[in-house]
Amino acid sequence: MRCSGERSSAPQQIEDAIRRVRPRLLLTVQGDTSTTMLQPLAELGEICRRHDVLFYTDATGVAGR
């Protein structure tokens, strides 16, 4: 699933994609250095838990803040 880079995808869109594609892993970037966009991590984690999907977040852009 591609995002525009201007805003994060709605959790419902992500859950719909998980149902359709059935991935084993969801990867997100928290506080990307070019956009500083934050993701709804708690909600995404719950979605992944419900669908037995591993959840990985690259949070190096916000480390130490």
C-alpha cells in the first residue's frame, strides 16, 4: 500500500488492505525525517494483533525526542 507522504493512511484503510492482502508483516515509519509524520501506533498494533500480523516500526527519526 502506498501513501501520499502528505498524511498517514487511515487505520481502517490499512485494516481493509490487511484483510485483502493477508500480509505477514506491517512496516511503518514513525516521524520520518522528511515529513515528521506520526502514525497511530497503538491502533495499528491492535489491528495487527487481531489479524496475526507482525508489526514493525522504524522510529529512528524520533529517537531521543
